[in-house]
Amino acid sequence: MSQQQQQQHRTGPPYAPTTASVGGLPSVIPDVPISAVFVAMYVAFAAFNMTIYQINSRRGHKFIPSVALFGFCMARIMTLVLRIVWSTRHTNVSLAVAANIFVNAGILIIYVLNLIFAQRILRARQPAIGWHMSLRILYRILFVGIACALIMVITALVLSVYSLDSYTLRACRDVQLTSGTYLLVFTTIPVFLIATAYLLPSSPAKETFGEGSMRSKTIIVLLVTCLCMMNSGFKVGTAWSAPRPANNPAWYHGKAPFYVFNFALEIIILSILASTRIDKRFYIPDGSREPGHYSRRVESPTENVSDPSVEKDGKSEDRTLFDA
């Protein structure tokens, strides 16, 4: 047991990590000003997404991903507020754990939304494949895997600060590596869905949905996919690197990589999604469950053609986020 671990053993849990982490220990300068700027940006995007959702809802055009993006922005605001508070309370290990949990958890919403958008493109261009039951089951397994990965990461983070046992700490690291690798693989799946949609012979039953061309929708998904892969890849790459002492961090443990590969990339993603108005481009009719529902060649079960609002604008509500 090292001298630092012996000191921690005397003070009792939770124990401060003895290895370097990305972002390091926050300080008032420069972390507070940088975090404050990002908080302002996330507040603006949260307001934008909720406003768009409310305006669309009044028109009978409910786009649930807007609410999910609002929730993502609120989670990121909490993440940065925790980091600001942590910068003034370095000895509060529980606060540090909470901040790290939010850093790892928030981006999962973007990962899931991007997969859903890619799924809609595949279903529109290749209905027979996109709506196949085997793919429906695969999507559900992937979503369950995201939830499990999040639970595993949180459990490992909490357990690692309440134990000094080397076996337990090694097991926690293995869990974190497994979860992080799964998330990296998850971010690449939209690429394979898009490839399947475009490389196979064009389906005579292909459909369209929302506004704008299918090509523009595809470019949006691929851009966001690349940014998500950069975000996840950086986290996995640093996690798989050999642990270093807290007093001897590597370059990737610095504050600049932390803010660039986390929050700056996320702001770029939010800017892309907001500027391209995904609420119009990726909207699908409520209750879409099979080929023909996107283009309304087949009436979806929840559509009520006698509803004046539907007859007026031809739109129905997109109440569900996970339409797998």
C-alpha cells in the first residue's frame, strides 16, 4: 500500500483517486470562467429546444427528440455547475464522483438520438430490412445495453472511491473499460445503417419522411456520428492508456482536451441539430409501426382521419421516442 493510500486508509472513505483523470482537479482559474461560458451556451440550446417543442406541439406536431435534447442540455448544465462547485471544494470526494458521473452520462442521449435518426433513414430507403423483426430486437438490445453501460459506469465509479482493495479497483477499471468500449461501438452503428440503406439496390417501396432531401438527412447523421465517435473514442483511448499517478498526468489529462473533446464537441453537435431543424427533417407520423406509415401509404393505428386537426394539416403526433 502506497503512502497516499495509507493516509486515505486512516481518514476513511470515500477516498480520493490516486491516478490522473481527464480534466484533472478543477481550479477557480481557468475552470470557473470556461464552465460559465459553456453553461450559458447550454442554457441557450435548452431554451431553443423547449421553445421549438412548445411551438410544434401547439400545431399538433410533437417531436419528442426536442425534449430529449432539452434534457441533455439541462444535464450538461448540472455537470458544469458541479464542476464549478468542485473547484472550490477540492476535498469533497463525493462531489467529484457526482461531477464525473454526469460527465459520462449526459452524452448518451445524443448517441441514442443519432441511432434513431439513422434507423429512420434505413426504414425509409429499405423498408423490408429496416422494419424487419430481427432489427427491431437488435435495436431494443442496444438500448438496453446503453442503460446497462450507464449503470455499470456509475456503480464502478462509486465503488472505486469506497475501496482500497487492489482486486476491487482492478475490477472497477475493467467494468469501466468494457462499458466505454461498448459505447464506442454503439456510436459507430449509424454508419452501418446508412451504408445498408444506400449500398443495397434501391427498394421499390422506399419512402420519405419529414422535410428536406434524404441526402441532407444522411449528411446530418454522418456528421453527428463522426463527432460522437471522436467524443467516445477520446474517452476510451484515455481509459485504455496505462494509469498514471495523479501528480504525473499525461497531456490528454489536461484541461484543454477535457473541454474540447467533451463540451466543445457537444456544442458543435447541438449547433448542427438546431441549425438544420431536425424537428422538421426527422419528423415521422405518430404510431409508425410498419412499411408505408412514413409516407402514409398505410394508415398508422393511432391516426384518426376524422380529427379536424389531422385533416387540416395532414400531421399527427410523434409521441414516442423509441419507435423500434
